[in-house]
Amino acid sequence: MSRKPKKGYFVRGEFVHEGSELDLELKRELKGTDEASRTDLKRESDELQKLGEELIGLRAGLFEKLALDEKLVDAIGEARRITNFEGKRRQMQFIGKLMRKLDPEVLDTVRAALAQQDQVPAAEAAALHEAERWRDRLIADDDALGGWIETHPGTDSQQLRALVRQARKDLKAGPAGEAPRQGKAYREVFQLVREQLRVHDGGDHAAVAAAQEREGDA
């Protein structure tokens, strides 16, 4: 007759049997009460499972640099392929168990990789806001137009001036009492400015991501 497996949990990669001396010692160290210790351990378990879920969406360039156990890598790959809700849920629980076996140093690299990936959308959003600010300045101020051309010599100045003139005409042409009309020229000024900012900054979204990954190798 097979023995019933003992209940327990993982702490820093080590399995702790419930009711063992180590279990009682850990609970005393955490909060001084068994109930509080279970709450803390459950919170830690949930955090690691969530970390595993986020790993599924980590782009390949960052994922491949992590020193993850082969079993965990395979489990994450399988989770990416599963479409069934219940199957996905069970797979995520399995990934959570594997995450609890990772060393603290490896977990730190996982968090750092996820944080690095989040920086790219933030940088892209900032670049879009900068393009919007320049578009509005160029249409509103002649001095801004001259300053832009001076600092961005690659700009087709004739095209930009023509677009700015047309955008100003469109804004004035709208019916009285209504919001200013934003026509095709208004949008094209933005696109032209956005493209020049990309060139000036040394690349687009993908280039920013690649640069960040190179920094991680240094």
C-alpha cells in the first residue's frame, strides 16, 4: 500500500513538511503564530505564481538570458501553447510550484528582465508625446519651425513648411463655435516629426529594445 504524500510547501527551493521542526521554526520566525505564517507563505506563493505568468509574455531576447531550469522553460513553453482555460490554469499552478524552487538570485534576474521589458512601452509613449508637443508648436509658432529645421537638418524643410501652412488653414477654416478642424496636413506634420525624432534619437521602438538588451550584456 502506497504511503500518502505529506503536505508541505517550498521555501527557497527546499520542501518543508507541515508539522516538522523546520515548519514550526519558520512559522515562529515569521509572525510568532502558525496562522500568520500560513498567510505569509500563501502571499509569497501567489507572488511567485504571478511572476511565472508574466514570464510567459517576456520577449525571447530577454527570456533566453535567464538561467532557468529546463523543466521550467519547457513548462512555460507549454503554457504558451495551451488555449483551454482549465488546462492553462493547471499549467500555471505547475509553473508556480517550479518558481518556488528557484534561487533568490535567479528570481531577482527574472524581476529585472520583466522591468526592462516594461521600460520599452514607456519610452515609446514618451516619444509619441514629444512628437505631439512639437507638432503643436510648429503649427502655432513660426520661430519653432525655424528651430526645428536647424536642429533636424534631415527634415524636408519645403515639405514641412507646406504641411504647416495647410494645417494652419484647416484650423482656421472650421465653423465658428466648433472645435478647430484637424485635417490631413495636421496628421502628416505629426508623422513627419515622429519619423525625424526616431532618426535623431537613433532608432525606433525595436532599436530601443535592442539597445537595452545590449546594456544588459555589458
